[in-house]
Amino acid sequence: MFCCGKNGNQQAQRNRMTRFRFSAEEVQEMHRRFQRMTNGSNFLTKNQFRDNMGLLGLETVQVLSDCLFQIIDEDQDGKIQFNEFLAYFDKITYGSQDEKAEISYKLIDQNRKGYFTLRDFQQTMQALIDSWVVMTGTAITNEIRDHLEKRVTYIFTQMDKNNDEKVSFIEYKGILASDPSLLDIFEFLRKGITISIKEATLKQDQIVLSEFYLIKDQAVDLFEMMIGLQQNRYSTTVQAKPNLISSLMFCQKKMKQNTNSQFGIQYLMGEEIDALSLRMSSTINVNKTRQQGAVQTSQIICATSQIGPFIHRGDQEIPIKIDYNLQSKESEETLDPELTDGLEKINYMTEDQIRDNYKEALIKIHELKQQTQQSLDRLEKMYQKKLEEFNIKKKKDIELAEKRRATIANINKKRKTALSVQFGHQNWNLVLNMMIGIQMAVKSVNALSDYEVTLKDFKLKYYFELMPKRTGNEKATFKVCKFFDYAPQVFNHIRKMFFIDNDNYLSSIGPETLLSSILKGDLSTLSELTSSGKSGSFFYYSQDGIYTLKTISKTEFTFMRHILYNYFKHLKDYRQSLIIKLFGMHKIILDDKKIHFIIMSNVFKTSHEINLRYDIKGSLHQRKTPNNADYTVARKDLNFLESHEKINIRIDKQSELLTQLCKDADFFAQNNIIDYSLLLGIHEINFLQTSSRTDIIHEQDQEDISIIQSKTGDKIYFFGIIDILTNFNTKKKIEYCCKRCFQGPDISAIPPHQYAERFKRFITNMFRNNI
């Protein structure tokens, strides 16, 4: 019976391999995962599925996990059998775009009607958004909800090609193929609303400019009136003084209204106006004897109004009405007290005093007119610069999205599909919490105002609790996950130094990536972006291949904090440094385990395949990779020497590269660092694919020495220095003494200055041109 059972299992496995696209090893791994999820049972219940979904299985967000359960449970018996489990992962891992679109479609058409309505689509999107809100603890305002509702409706209308208020699978599949980014509601939530707000701000700035032009026109009118060019507009001379004062008051009121303007108009013009008001009142000589028959201020000042220029709001032209009535309550509240006192004192002035002050006012008005024009010129330049930066950023975001899609497609083609971090995997909840913690940390520092980094910023750390909502039943199952963000302002500044927008950063490494992939029926990107190093470190690559998440030891983490100031200063002084860029340092406590990790740039952040890679230390002892190893495995120092390969680039680029590499090596020596290596990637251009060469030329930055085209134009070299956290401490010193005696001077662990010199010599000899 045992043999029969064994033969039956082998036959079942062969059938699965025939039906599905998994290898025998992958099927075994999937079965182990299924057994872990079911606690050894033959089927998976809905509650077990929720538990294995981690944070996505919480009661507050379980609508999404229940929808997934329903999709996987093909026979709808309330249980997931192993074959159903395998079929789902087979489609999301190896499936065609049509197969993934079918899974995505079922997530929306939950009742299997063969179509979905706007209401169905709204419910699915709401479930995704609710999951995101609970996971991240983000508050959504009513204004943002309105934007989202309009966006969801817009997406639906784009999918509904025949306008029958229903979306068929053919329509849905077509829109996924033509515009896959359309469904990315989180990209819109993070950036689209921000763009809408910025556009609204630019329109508001236009209005502010129009109002300021009006103030300038008033100053011009006053000046022309006072020198007699516009006397016909006023009936008496005595009325000119109130118009001067009332216009000053109007300017002052406008300045107070616009104190919070992004252009800082109060700073540019408020001081001039206030100073003029004070000078007018302080230079008045008071006649203590009230003249008989003096005219009261309230009788002199006439309530007048004037229609000024138009403010453009969209296609409308709205006339601006200026009210000079000084007797109004609003005017009294906005009028400077000293200016009010000055108006009262006018009643006691002699004609000579009025004449003298009128002359002084004329001079000040002329100055005000000139200063206003100068301020307007500055404002116009600032506005045009802001508008230009906004349009450039919008264009760059579009280009980055296109490049990201091309990179993801390339990564999917060239990397082996490893069944790793998907729901049910032991690291699923860890990765999910890491992503959530990163998002909360970045948004927190993003809310702070920009300022120059100080010494205290290198010692700061922020703490976040990653389970904002829990029910009584969930307390027993889920523990609070603690997340620590170290030196947030320092790393925020590093990201800005290398022109990394926080929105784009989160779009690569935030939790929305997981939710979006679930909606699109494509979790294969997650399965390809994780691996474990021989040191036990855990790696996670962002879906676009731009960033790498790596766990490190507590010793390495502490050492990085120790050298962080020097590291920051080196990057600030040498922007072309080849040293790997770190964009975040974090610690997470999950299930009583402390995990330290960093976010790094990926040296090979390119959509083009790396045909050959080397890991060069300058050491020769045991520095060889077997020749039959997969091409994705890095070759080492001895492999490079045996290949007789030489890096052939322009002499000026070679000089620039080696100069910077020597500075980087000196930095390591000064900070007692060893065991770092140069990661070299080589992409061989296929001249038959003319577009490949063109794309690479566009991908290169002429000033960037980390990506350089060969002198002959047939290769692209990628350079970066990695593994920078090994301190030459007591343990390494003992290792050096012992190994040197038995293995010779070519060992890796040698004193920092010796290591740096050997490293520089070896790298220099790798180039064809000797400098």
C-alpha cells in the first residue's frame, strides 16, 4: 500500500507538471508552502487564508483577502485545494497577459456576470483604498475622496469603449494592454492629487500676480495724478490727498491678505508701504490750536470706487472692484493706527505743511512705483520658473514611468522566476511591514520643512507602530510591529542630492506596489525580486529594479551610524562618488525579532541586460568563480585576469573615473573600512538592434561616470563600489594575523590603507590605457 501510495503521489506530481508550467522543484516548494499554510491539511479554509495574508487578512481589510480567496477557489466549495492553489500561482507567475487579465477581471466581477458596472468597479477600488488606509494609517480628506471618486469614474469611462455602462472582459483586457498604468490608483493617490493641487496653486499665483499688477497700476495713477497728468479725473485738490491715503491703505490691506502667498509679497512690498505710512505721520507738525471751521476728516474723504483690470479664472474674466471707503468697518480694521492718527492730524496742518508733505509723498510714491515694478519683475521670474519646473517635473515623471515599465519588462524576461515572497511565504508579512514602515517614515520626514542638516540629525531616530487598528480577536494573532527610522533628515537630504523625488521613491518601494499587483493579477514581480545571500542577508529589489533592500547585522548597522557623518560629507563633496548610495536606515521588530536593514541604489538600474559582471577586490586568494557558473553570478579577480579583458573607454573618462575611485578608496582607509569591492557590469550592444544603442545613449548622463560607453561603442560599463560596512576591528585584525601567516599577502582582510592601495593598483591595471 505504501508503494502504491508513493507511486500515486509521483503520478499526481507528473500530472501537475504536465498541466502547469512549474518545474519539479517548484512544485515541491509550492506543496511545502501549502502544507505550512494549512497546518498539514489537504485544503485551505477562508480563516487560514486570512491568517496567511498577514496585515491584508485583518478584519478591517479582509474584503480584499476574501475576494482573492474566491478567485482561487475555482469550484466555489469554500475550500482551496492544492491544485487550485497551484493553478493560481501558475497563472500569476508564468501566465500570459490574458491569463493575468482574467484573474484581475474576476477580482472586480465577483458575481461572475461576464461584465462589471461602475458600482462593481467602485467597490473593488474602495476595498483596495481601504486596505491601503488601514495598512499605512493614512488619513484621506473629503477633498481627496472627491478626487478619487472622479478618478475611478474616469477610469471606468475609459474602459467602457461602447458606452453601454458595462465593461466586458474584452474591453478590460484591451485597456490593460494599451495603458496598464491607468489602473494604478495609488500612483494617482500619491502623485496625481499632488499635481492637481500644484496646478490649482499655480492658478492662484496667477490671481495674486493680477492683484499685484492692480496695485502697481494704482501707484502709477497716483503718481500721474499728483504731477497733474490726471487732474481731470478729480474735482478738487483737496480730494487728491484722501485718494493718496486711501490707495496706501488699499495697498496695505492687500499686503496683509497675501502674507501667506508663496511668492512672499509681504516680504517684497509690505515693508516699503508700512515705512511710507510711518514717515507720512511722523513728519507732520501738529498745530495745537484747532482752526475754526476746519473740515473734519470724515467730510473730506469721499466714498469712491473704481473698476480695475480683470482676473483670469479659467476662461472667465472677473473684474476687480476696489473700494476706497475709509469709513467701512473693514477699512478701519486694516488701517495702521499710526496712519489713522496721521489722517486726523491733517486737519491741523497749514498750507505750507501740506505742500511740504505733498512733495515728500510724491517722492515716496515715485519710489513705490519703481519698487513695485521691480518686485513684479521678480515675481514674474519666480512664477515662470515655478511653472517651468512644474512642467519639467511632470515630463520627467512620464519619462520615468515609461522607463520603469521597460525595466520591469526586461527584468521579467531575464531573471529566473523564484517562488519566494508571495502570501504564504515566511517573509511575506515581513516585507509588507517593511514597505509600510518605509512609507510612513518618508511621509513623516516629507512633512517637515526643508533645512540644512545639523549634527543632531545624525543621532535622531523616529518610532512608528505599524498596526494602527486591531480588533479583540486579532490581538491574539497579531503583535504590534515596531518600526524605527534612523537619521531621517540626513537620508532625505541624500535623496535630494541625487534628485530622487520622495513620491517616485515610494512608488518604487512602497506598499502600493503589492496592492497594485494584486489588482492586476500579477504577483510575479514579487517572486523575482527577493533572494538570500550566503551571509543570511535578505534582499528585496523594488519592482522597477532601481532600489535594493538589504538586511544587515547589528554590528554593521552600528558601524554605519558611526561613520554616517563622514559618509554624508563625502557624498556631498563628491557627487560623482562610485560608493553605493544609501537612502534609508531602518530597524523593524516583528514577532520579537529585531531586523536591521538599509535601502540602497542598484548599480545595475537599467532596462538593458548585464551580460557579464565582476566583483573585484584586488585580492587573489580564492577569488575565482567556476567557469560553468550561471552568467548572472559575478566573476571575480582571477576570472578577470584570465579573460584578458580590458576596460576600453575614452582617456578623459578613464582619468575622471580613476581619480574619483582613488578618492573613494582614501575615504574607506580613513574610516577603517575593508572588504569593499568594485561591482563591474558589462552590457554588450547588439548592433542588429539599432534601437538598443539609441536607448542606451539616451539613458546615459554625460556627467555620470557610473555608466560609460566603450570607446568602440559596442559595450556599456556600469561601475559601483559595494559592501562598504566591514570595519577593520579586533576580530578582523586577528584574522589578518592568522591568515597572513598561512595564506600569504593576497588575502582579503588586510589593514585599510594597504587594502586601499592594492585596490587602486588592481583597478588601474584593468584599463587598456595606462595613465
